[in-house]
Amino acid sequence: MFVTKGPFIRRTLNSYFTTPNSRMKKIMRANFIDRNWRLHNVQRLHHNEAVCCFVPDYVFEQVIRDGSREERDKAIHILKLSERLRSQRHFVSATDPKRFGIGGHTERRRVVYDMHNIGDDNLLPGDPVRYEDSTDTGDSNIDKCFNHTGSVYDFYNQIFSRNSMDGEGMAMYSSVHFDEDLDNAFWNGRQMTYGNGGGGFIKPGTLTDLIVVAHELTHGVTQYESNLAYSGQPGGLNESMSDVFAIMCDQWVNKQTVNDSHWLIGKDIMVRGGALRSMKSPGGAHPGDRQVSHVRDYREGMGPHQCSGIPNKAFYTACMKVGGNSYETIGKIWYIALKDRLSRLSQFQDAANHTYTIAAELFGEDSNEQKAVASGWSEVGVEARKPTVEEIIVERKKLLSKIDSRLGR
Ligand SMILES: [Zn+2]
């Protein structure tokens, strides 16, 4: 039951055996058991990676091991909360997504709710405070969230002709001011939820930045399209898709070419400096960054936020080979892959083969774009190839069954 390594535990054990007072010993032993029980349970719960949050668990797990008592308590609180929201998303993803879609609209529809710093997920979404056509509230978190949600809708709509996350005009619900100083943002299968930051790891007010909003909303798009599982390589692809479309949205809004972009996810949001993830150099965004950037470093059981560095680097490399605007070339290829080719259990090799094939369909055999896709995947150790006839038949069957389920047949 006990975790028997780490500086905190060594420190605690040393103090325990060198403290003469027996009452003090009892108190310290009780604290030791309590903290390690909590750490053990948080770790156990998090092996079941069913859902996404913006800041990866390993950032907080490291704080539990190395941080001060106050930092540890906050980190444990965040992990417990994200686990609860995860189970909700698992439930929602497993049920008919149309239940929550309320689609059929052709205009964008946003609603932002205020949770008034209450951290009870049973009370989501909270009080509605901002709708379409309403004016600024004066609360920067609420207004930022509302405006950035609009930018993400416009990006998908204008670049990919997509009408909201389900493609059918579903309303976009967001809750802000969730909990006092929560350092995370979540997609729970039906809505976005944003903490205030300021808990010690994330700067206050930065969780409603454009790239965070775009990342979270893309989890919604993925859920309604390929519905990639949130574990193993499909989980890495799921996380990567959110980063890929978030960085493209950031480039589109800021009118940046691939050479102008910083290719960072969560730039300037971390209290300790650096960014949360780097698509150009996975693993090098901040000192505790554990992302990998090559399939030789992939291991079974690796978290989606860790192995997403592999497809992220493939996408970055392909974009840099082509130049110009990512969302006009390689981004279109990735969008078709997400929408029509990938499925729940797709692996990195499947993503490489599909994007390679789509590149030829859109831009021609041996086009610069197709060569760029091949070298992007090759850079991370995946050799893209055209699928065999058998693989095409299997994929077509999957696509037909997806269309049937969308049509309710
Ligand atoms: Zn995510």
C-alpha cells in the first residue's frame, strides 16, 4: 500500500525515527500514513486515463513528491477533482453524443456560466452570465472565454466549413471561475470548465487563453468524429489533435505563418516559467516536461500527454517542410484524417498511413505536401505507407458504420 521512495517519504521517515517524543511520533506516523494513502490512491485512480484536462497529471504528481505541504495538498485536490470529471466524461462519451448536441443550428451559439469560485462539479454549469449578442461583463475571465470560444468556432467554420464541435451547430457551453484557485481546465464530454489558476503552478487568469480554449474545444470535435480512445497510442493521437488544432487556431487568429509561430502550447502560463508543451521540441518545454518525441521512447501505459509529443513533432515537421499557413495545407490533411479516417483504436502507424494517403488525394502523388507528411512521420520513427486493399476494406466498413450510427440506422 505504501509508496516507499521519493524525497518526501525519506525526509518523513528520517524525522520519524529521530524524533524522541512519543506523541510526536504518533502524529507524524498518522500524517505519514494519511499522505501516502492519498498519494497511493491518487496514483491508482490516474492509471485509468479516460479523460482530458489541459495540464497533465504528471506535473501535479511531481509536486506531490517534491512540493511544500501546501503545494502537495493543492496538487492532490486537483488530481482528485480531475478524476471525478474524468469519470463523467467517460460516461458522456460512452452514451449517445447527440443527447447533449442539440444541433441543427447554422449560427454560433455560446453560453458562459459563472461557478462563483465553487468547486463542486455537481453544480455545473452554474449561473449563465454571457450569451450571443450580450455585452462585456467586465469580468476578464468570462469575457476572454466568450470571445475565444467565438474565435475557435470561426476558425473551424471558415477554414474547415465546420459548424461547431458536432458539425451540426451544437451550443458551446463553458463554465468559468470553477473552484477558488484551480490550476486546470477540462472537457467533460459536454462542456468546458475552467479554473481560475493562481494555485501555485498556473498564472491567474491564463486558463481562458485562446490556445487553452482551442485545445479543450478540439476534444469535443474529436469526440464527435474519430472518438479516439484516451489511452495508449489512440490517447496520444487524441491529445495531439487538440494541440495541433489549437496551434493552428492561434496562428490563424494572429495571422502567423509556420515560421512566425512559437509552436508552444501554454506559453507564459506557468508560474515557474517555460511552456506546458513544445510541438517543436517535445520534452523541452519546461524542466519537468516528460513528453517523448520518437516511437523508440514509447512505452505501453504511457499517458496521452506524454506520447502526444510523437504525432505533435510529426505535424510540426511536415508543416515546416511546406511553409506558409499550416491550416491551408498540412492542417487540411490532418482534419480529414480526424474527421473521416481515424477511429477509436487508431495507432500512430494508422495516422501516418492515412495522412500520407490524404496528402496524395488533396495535393497529388509525390507532391511537396505528401513528401512533407512522409518526412514528418519519418522524423519520429514512423514510416508512412499506402494502406493495403484489405486495410482499405476494413476502413470503409468502419466509415459506413459510423455514417449509419450518425443517421440513427
Ligand atoms: Zn487535452
